[in-house]
Amino acid sequence: MFLCFYVFMLMFKLLKTSNKSKARLTRLTTPHGLVDGPFFMPIATKGAVKNLTADELKGLGAQIVLANAYHLFLAPGSKLIKKAGGLHQYMNWPGPILTDSGGFQVFSLSKIRKISEKGAEFSEPSSGRKYLLTPELSVQIQKDLGVDLAMAFDDVIGYPASKEKVKLAMERTSRWAKRCLAAREQGNKRTKEQNKSILFGIIQGGVYKDLRLKSAKDLTALKFDGYAVGGVAVGEPREKMKPILDWVVPLLPENKPRYLMGLGRPEEIVAAVKEGIDMFDCVIPTREARHGRLYLWSSGKRQPLLPSSEQRLRPNQLKGKFYQTINITNSRYKTDLSPINQTNLKQYSKAYLHHLFATNEPLSMRLATLNNLKFYLDLMVRIREDIKAGLL
Amino acid sequence: MFLCFYVFMLMFKLLKTSNKSKARLTRLTTPHGLVDGPFFMPIATKGAVKNLTADELKGLGAQIVLANAYHLFLAPGSKLIKKAGGLHQYMNWPGPILTDSGGFQVFSLSKIRKISEKGAEFSEPSSGRKYLLTPELSVQIQKDLGVDLAMAFDDVIGYPASKEKVKLAMERTSRWAKRCLAAREQGNKRTKEQNKSILFGIIQGGVYKDLRLKSAKDLTALKFDGYAVGGVAVGEPREKMKPILDWVVPLLPENKPRYLMGLGRPEEIVAAVKEGIDMFDCVIPTREARHGRLYLWSSGKRQPLLPSSEQRLRPNQLKGKFYQTINITNSRYKTDLSPINQTNLKQYSKAYLHHLFATNEPLSMRLATLNNLKFYLDLMVRIREDIKAGLL
């Protein structure tokens, strides 16, 4: 089944839907190039993937990276980046960029914050300086950065939280969503050339079915270019996360991209793809690399991408099926002269990487990051191959 | 003037001697390739140049790298590296490698050490474990590493030190030099194929003319493949360093490579080249990079490589002549959108690198290191060009 939709200027193609699951093969056309889905976005929060250059990312097969409006607004400032010719030029990344709006960072990083209808008042952790981040300002920041895909500013709430609080934040997110859409139109003639503020709505509602359904209904009534499921992986047990996609995805339009924010482990990504999700980002591959945890394909013959729907959110049961993780700092690797992996780091031994970590050589984190991102990006290649081949 | 000497199996060619100074164009042929001199060796103490891969080093124009026998003996162990196929394979560096013998590290790093005629007893700083590093062991370590150029194990002494102490250490260095040469022959048939322990003697003697002359005389009477001037930059004022080359170089054989250990700033390298030195290593470009200090060519037309012999050891007078240093962490660079340099990092602005340092992004140190090593390696290219053109 080949369908083609034009969503404003964001061209989205649904190339195939699986017969075995809700998995989709998709293609996004952005001002900075194509992105084949399902896809994973390496995290370049402050305008750089930790330890890597943009050239290396390209070499790993990254199609798109994720940066953060909150962080770049604080440093070096979105106006400076605008003056530099936009974030692409500033960070030397020629491909598409998505920015998160800052809603999650206001929730997770700010010590003092006061959420009002107007926006989120917070103090910068280092300087103590006060800021008011509004939906309008968040959209403006993302316009100044010149990113390909922008996110609406949402009111994120952690777990646990009372249903009443989650409801208030969800409703506010819906009201802010309208303000983001209005701000998007401001001073931005949506001609083909100026197509620089493709906007995604973010569905909230915590672990409560009726709130998730209401949020999805509110946001899909608005003309967003794509939809994200937010407010997951904010502290709730993994099994509480499981039903959220079952509730929300059926309400999402088929002709727009779907993004599950902040997840996850490989088996969680596979599971979410089978639920119909197209877009992912996660700190896991890069953050765990810096602590020496490596993601590796299982050796021997190619294993099917699991889990089944019953297993998908219990990673401990699943490890070792199609992949394994190892901690290279473990002393057992001191004398292991086998290659780090069979793809991009076969010229280095595990013993060498162990030594680099043991002696605090900065190259250690870089090689581990190269391994993990290569694994995650190859995982997405395999997912797309398996959807195409009717295996997923 | 083209001369060609075969020094054991180390082929050394003196391609040209300048008419204007004692500067020399040289070529070393090692088991892992050619090295054109004068040359600079980036420092890969523990088997990695900090933040960089071997591929990047190659791309910067590095011909040879320097590693350290003391550090690699302690971790991961020279026997393990031997098992891994040698240091070249272990660190994925296909070109020539020189190792320092560990004499300087015993002097500079060990908390508790006892120097006897037998060798240097020291405790490893982290574990407290005791070791006895002898001339024989140092040579064996370097054989196990399989390096192209090895250094004799010397008794290094700091500044200030009494002349008596410096004399004792210098005399011991001469006795240890003989033991290194004897150890080099042990179990190592010097066939063409097994040519893996080309050995350099290290001239000591501190800031005392008679001791330096004696050391040079002692060592040049032995059949080393090359000679190094050691025990400089160990705390003495720069002007005390100046005469050492004037004393020592005239005593060195013309047909062997000459290595000034651990120096220096660009103008010091130029000055030493003019004194007839062929080989350099220094932590300055990599260490200062990690603190945000960048070495940059002066803008505008190509400036002659200075200093004159009067100026050469007073760096502050000379800065800004053919190069400048800047501290990229200075707030003035926050909004400086000009490129980092005009060679290998023109795609990044100074403002971007400032931002990476300001936000503790690890890519900051990597880009600064790429800048500084490129500068140092290009400096050596310019030095060789200038000797060839009769300008130096």
C-alpha cells in the first residue's frame, strides 16, 4: 500500500503498513533531506552529540539529530545561533534537525519553577537567572534555530502524581498547543522556501486512560504536522507505560508521523514500532556508552527482532535474544583481544577499550559512543528491512 | 648535499644541511614506514592520543607517534600488548612508534622511588604496588611493545639539583646506556625482519657544561642508532636551557638522528631545528588544547618562522610573529562567528567551540586538540619547506 500525504510543506509518505502488526515504513521529506522511518534520532542536546562530530554521525548512518530548545536558548542563545545562520550551520550538521520544546527540561532540570497559564517560570541551574518560557517563546526559539521539526511546548508532569494534577497539566498542554500553532503562523509565511517550523503536538495524560484519550482527541483536532506521545519514562514503572500506546495510537491520524519521546531500550523500540510508532530518541546509547555499557548484536546467525507483545516491556527477560549488553569496564575484558564489534570498530579489541576506560583516556567514551549509536542506527535499518520483508 | 647512512637496520638519510643554520632535512626508514624530518611526534602516552583516533592522526599528517614504556608496562601490561600483536595493532596505528623508556616517568610520577645501580624502585601511584625498573627491563618492555624506536633507560634528575647529584645521575645514565645496548642484543637476532629495537641514547648532565660534554662523549662512544638530549624542561628557567644545544650538538654524529625530548613552544622548536635537531615531542599542543588554548597561524601573509638565535628562548617576545595563541574560553569568543582556523576546522566557528567549552561538551577538547596538532604538524611541514627553500 503506497499512500502519499502532504502535511503543510512537510511531505510525509506512508510507504507500507505491516500485515503482522501496526508497524509502518515511512518517509519524511524535510528542508534538509529525507528521513526513512521508523528512525532513531541521536541526541545533540546542546548542539553536539557527546564526543562525536557531525561527520562521524553521518558515517554511522544517522539521518536526523535531536537538539533542545531549552538548552540552546540558555547557551549560547537562540539569537546567536540565528545570527550564525541557524543550528545546522552552527553545529556543522547538514541533515534534518528536530528540537524538543523545553517542556521536559523545565520539568526535569529546573530547581525552582512556577507553572502558570502564561508559561513556566524557572531559574537556570548554574546562574540562578530567572526566565519565563511560554509556548510562544518556545516556538520562536525553534524558529530562530531554523530546525526542520519543532515540538509544541507542553506541561510535563512526573510519576507519581495525583490524577487531578495530571489532568490539569494535560488540559494546559492542550491550551498551550493552540498557542504554539498560533505562534507558528506569526511572521512566518508558509511558502515552500520558508518552510521552517513544522510543528508536532505532544500528547500527555500520564498513566490514566481517560486523560490520554482526551489529550489525543484535543490535539488531533488541531492541525499539527505530526504527533508525539510525551510524558513517558518520567519515573513510572515500565508496565504502566505499556498500555499507553494501545490507547493512544488508534486515535492518531494515519497520514502523519508518530513519535514516542525519550524511549528506549532496543526491545522497547521494536515493541513500539509494532504499535505503529515511526520516530524515536533516547539518551540510552550515548549515556550508557560513557559508563562503558556496550550494545552488541548477538553473535552467530541473525536473530529475529523480539519481543512479542507479551514480553516487550520486560527487558531483563529479553536480553541476549537479538542483542546483548556488556560492561567493558569489567575486568574480564582486560585480556579479551576479540574485536569490539563486527561493524564499525572491528579494528579495536575489547581489551584496548577496557584499557582506555581503566586509564581514563577520553577516547574510551568516544569509541563506546560510536559502538552504541552504530548499534541503534543499525537496529532501525534492520527494523525497516524486516517491515519490508514482512517479518515484523 | 645528499648523504646516506645505514645505522644498523635503521636507515637514516641526511638529505640537506642548511647554509644559513645547522638545520637539517632528514629521512628515517623504519619497519613501519618513512618519517621526514625535522618532525614532531604527537603524544599517545598510554596508547592513545587524548580524544583522537589513529585515523584522525593520520589525517592530520602525523608521521609517527610517541608512547611510553612505563605507562604501558603498568597498564595494560607490555606482555598483553605483545600477545595482541604489538602496540601498532593494539592501538590501530599503522605508522612508526617511538617509546620513551620510563626514566622521565620514574622521576616525575613516582611518589616513592629509590634509585640504585641496579635500577629504579618505585611504587605505582594508584595501587602502591612496588616495581623495579632496570635498563634491561625497560629494553625488554619496548621489545615486547614492538616499537620502531626505543629509548635507553636514563637517570633523570630535576632542577634545581647540586652539581654532584647531577654528575652521579649522568654517570649512571652512561653505565645504564651500556646495559641497554647489551640488553638490546639479547635474544634479538638483528636480521632485517627482526629489526625491532632501534635504540637511542639519552644525553644528561643538567645545566652544567662539563657534565653535558662528558655525557655526550660517553654516549657517542657507544653504538646507539640515534641520540636524544634529555633532562631539559625539568623545571629549569628557559634561559638555562638555551646553551645546552650549543654544547651538545657539535659532539653528535652527523649521520644519526637527533632528538630533543619534551620541547617545546613553536619558536623553541624552530630554534632547536636551527641548532640541528631533527625530532621533537611535546605535551603542549594536546594538553593546552584541553584547557582551551589554541595555536593559530598569524593571519595575513605568511610570516617567516622566527626567532633569531638571540630571541629563541623568550617566547613572550615572539608570540604573534608567525603564530598566536588564544584562549577560546575567553568571553570575547562567545559571539565570534569566524572559523576556528583556515585549515582543518574552517567548518566550525570560534563561537561554537567557545560554547562547547562553556557547556563542558567533550567535543570541545577534541576540536581544540585537532586544531593544535594540525598547527604543530603544519609547523613541521613549513620548517621542512623553509629548509628546502634555503630560508631557515
